[in-house]
Amino acid sequence: MARSRNSAFRVAAAGLAVVAGLLVWRWLAAGGEGERPGMAGPAQTQGPVDSVPGTRGAQAPEKSAAESPAPPRAPVAALAKPTPRPSDYVGSQACAGCHAAIAESFARHPMGQAMDTIPGERPVEEQTETLSFVDREREYVVEERDGVVLHHERVFAPDGTLIYDQAMPVRFAVGSGTRGRSYLIDQAGLLTQSPIGWYSGSGRYGLSPGYEHDRGLRFERAIGDGCLHCHAGLVEHEPDGGPGYSSRVFAEAAIGCERCHGPGAEHVATMAALPPGSKADDLRIVNPVDLEPRRREAVCNQCHLGGEATIPRFGRGFYDFRPGDHLDDTLLVFVHDEQATTSSGAKPVSQVEQMRQSGCWKGTGGTLGCISCHDPHAKPTPEGMDAFYRTKCQACHEEKPCSLPAVERDALPAAGSCIRCHMPSQDLVEVAHTAMSDHRVPRRPDDAKAPPRGATAALVPFDDAAKRVPPRELARARGLALASLPGTAKSTRAAQEAISALVPEGVERGDQRALLAALAGDVETLRGLGQLYASTGRMDAAAACWEGALAADPGDGETMAFLARQMQRGGRLREALAMLDRLVTANPRIAAVHAQRGALLVALGNPDDAIAAVRKSLELDPSSLSVRSFLAELLTRTGHDAAAEAERTTIARLKGAVAPDRRPDAEAPADAPPAVD
């Protein structure tokens, strides 16, 4: 998916420590004296901006005297920023006065409960005696203390003694609880996700999606607009344009009226000015029912269309969509070829793609949509769900009802339910313990199982967006979509394809000045190009792009991280340290940044400051064995033998850590089999 506003700080943890070890151990081996420039090694190899892989630095063939030079190209202008969208929001409470029944009903709808404070007035988690679970050697615990909910990560030594207990206060719950919830930590306006999630289907806590494969994320997984826009009605950023959110974070927490009907200030003013008993010619509000199908469906698709990548148009953000727009006026969603007839159903929000494969959608010529079957203001009760959807089905199939004999149709488990046979539940690969109804509406239950989609299927913009979006913007979005896919940075061919899409047509190869002028102000493209150039070894071009991105957005932490790594590889250690200091000011909560600062301080001959930086890193991430090993060696080199030995003891205990149920003091269940080592 597209990068979120705060994703800048996601990459820092993964990328900054890459060369730290090289700097530290060279300093230690040399006795710890002063700055050691020129340590970049092979990764410093550089070439022209658009050189072909394998010919880096090669001379272009000389032109013969008979050839006349090509006339200079006209400079490619930067994209113009679009006009800001209307933002005269009034909040759902302003709607409730006239629409009390709908407001009351919607408040019980999953959309109206998509975000909540913690602890909230509407807990969905089951209150059991043990609010904990174990993943390998780590124990996760949920605790409420003095009105604050804490999420703990604990690790114990084999003898049962505690090695560390890191507790973080959670402020928000994401999700209605229909399938589950995730939890957000607010750190001075910077949101991160807890590794603990709640799964309603199993009625228990477990690792949040994604953490089962990467436990290094811990409490530092950054959350921004790209994650929030489908769960929060309206976010509120810092007024000075900084990278974080305001103190209240949300102007409206859950999804509200204006997400589907548009900003309501003009509507409220119009209705307030009407004389009693009169009607307005223009209500100054959007009713999606009155929109033509593509614009109507865009209201739902802003959140319920999964795709492979969602890229905001230049100058737009995730919250810039307004009801009545085409979706691609704001967001370009890339999907696999829409003509493909298979879909695995593995994505948690692929209902739209599935529906377009259904005979129902095709049979109506594309006029059937989400609200043909769903009431956006109310959700049927579990007891009334089958009857509710049967009525919806019969609206189209009354003349051609179910062909099964009544005895078979009404037999268990279907019991006359259309959706039990034609919209069976599918397990979601990306979200454990959850399932989603199959929106392909297969004619027979046996047809529900479809082979996974081919990995080579082309990415295309959804819903004929290519016919409406200017070619340059389309190429830009496609390049960013390709760059976001897993594996692009590891494939020279894929990276080059993304680069070709991101470099505007008309920019001369190798002309960095023209490239930066054409991309002025386009932070996302400059940052993405920098990463792609770096992945293909073109570090000069990468640095130029990153510097351009940082000039456009001085608070872009992700770009700071990339530049700091590049400076460090080039031996510009003091500049790298200054860049990391800026990053720490922007976000002091990234463990890897402090570890990297420690490495630089060591290389610059400041071991005492380095020790303080590394200790700060371990305060934020006490699980890191590599950082503890670094600290132990640094303490030894600086004469702090007792402290170094204490760190080595902790390292040994962490390596031998066991799950709580394997500790000597643990009580095994009566029916538990004997442990096998």
C-alpha cells in the first residue's frame, strides 16, 4: 500500500544500522582514535543518473564530425499543486439534530465504531482473568492501571527471573471489533502500533497482523494517514505542518457522516436559514444514491478497494477524496489485470475486486454496487442477517429463484440462507483468525475455491483511470506503485522499470539538475527514486534525489534516514551525525537511530556520549542482542568492566530465554503432555 504520512520513521529502524557495525568494529580494532573517513566500500560506486546497470561510468561513444548536435530540449516543468479540497467539516454531531434516528443507528454500525479511545465506553474485548498470550520466548500482557491500558512485552530467563518488562500505554483502538482490533500508542503526536491485537473470532489476544513474521517491529511500527483513513473520520495534523498529529489526534475519531456525504458546513447553513415548512432547491450536500455508478461506488471504494498499491495523486493526500469525485481524482489504486477471473480472497479489503468478477455485477452492466445489498446506516442483527440478504437477492432473482428443491434449500446448515451457499466465508491470509464473505457470489458452493492469481499478472489502474488521468501523473503513480512492491529493490530490471516511470518524459538522461527541477516539490517521487537509484548502486543520483526531497520537506524523517546512511558510507561522519540529530529531534522514539548515533560517536572518538546513546537505544528496544553486544564491547574498551560483564550476562540470559510455560515454576495443565526438549 501507499506510504503513510508517518512512514518516514518505519524505514529508519530497518536501514540505519546496516553500516553501524562496520564503523564500530573498525574503530575498536584501531584502538578507538578519531574519525576514520573513506569507509564506504564497494557500495559507494557511482554513475550517471540513468546509466544502464553494468555500464556504470562508461564513456558515451564520440559523435562523428558530420553529426549535428541535437537541439536542446525545453525544460520539463514541475507539476503544479492542485487547489486544496473543501474542508468545511462540522462533525457528525451537527447532523444528529435533524437526523437523530439515522445517527443513532449509524453509531451502532461497524463504520461508526471503527476507532475508539482506550479504555473506552464500548469495550469489545472479553474480560478474562488472564489477558496474556505467549509467542516463542516472549510473553505479552494487557493491563489496566489507574485508567491507563498498558501493553507489556516480557522476557524471562530459564530460572524464571524477569529479564525485561517493557510496558507502553495505548490510547486508541482501531477496528469495530467485528473481526478484531489493533491498538495505537501516541508518542507526542507520533502514532505507533502495539504488537498486541484482539481477534473476535477466537475471543483472545494475539500478535497483530504482520508481527508473526517480523517481531522486530515491536512498538515502533509507524502509523500514518495511509493506515488511518479507512478507520478514522478525520485526523488533525500539527498546525505547523510537522510530521505528527495534534494533541487530540482526531477531529473525528470513527467514520462519520461527512466521509460519505462530504463536508457539511454549507448544508447546515442552508437548512438553518430555511423558513419552517419550506424546502431547499439545493441541499448543498451529497447523497451517494443520486450519483452515477462510478462516482457512487467511489464513496465505498475509498476504503473497501484493496488493490496492490494505492498512490495519492500529486498534491493530494488520503483524506482529500470528496463524495461526488471519481476515486482517481485523488487516489490511484493499482490492481492485477481486471480481466483476470481468479482471486484468492486473501486480502482483508478485496470485496470490490471480487464483486466485479461476480455474475451479479456483470449481469447489471455494472450498475449493481455496494449499497445494492448493504445498508450504510445500519447493520442487520445476526438473527436477522439471512432474511435481510435474502430480500436483497430476491429483488433481482424473484422471477428466477433458487433452483434447489425446497427440502434441500431449507436443510441445515443453509436453512434457506442465500449467503451461506453463495457467499461463503474465506480465511484471510493477511489477517489471522478472521474470515470474509466471498463477494464473487459463486453460483455453486464448490465454485468458491479458486486458484491464486498469477504472480505475473500486470498491474493496471482500477476502473479505467488511465482514460481520465494525465499520462505524466499516471506514469508517476505507476512508478511509485512498482517501487512499493516487495522485491522491486532486489531486481535490477524491476527497479529500472520503476525508475523509467518516475523520471518525467523529456528529462535528459544524466541531467540531475533538470530532473530535480522537473520533480521540485514532489517528495514522494524524489524519495522513491532515491531508494531505487541506491538499490542499483547509483549513489550520487540517490543522494541528489534525497537532498531534493528534504529541501521540499525538511521534516521528512525517512529521507533523513537515507541521507544519514549515505553520508556515513561516504565517510562524512560528522554530517551523518548532524542528520541523525535532526531525526532524533523529529522522532526520539526509534531505537535504531540511537544505536546508529552511538556508532558514529564511537567513530568520532566520543565513547562516553556513544554509551549514553546506545543505552537509550536499549531502553527503547531491550530485546536487541546486537546492540547489547556492541555496548558490552564498548564498555570493555572504555574500562567499565563490571558494566560490560553485566551486559554479557544479560545477553546470555536473553539467548536462553524460554516461554513462561516452560519455566521451572510454571504449572502445567492437567492434560498437558510432558515437555520434549
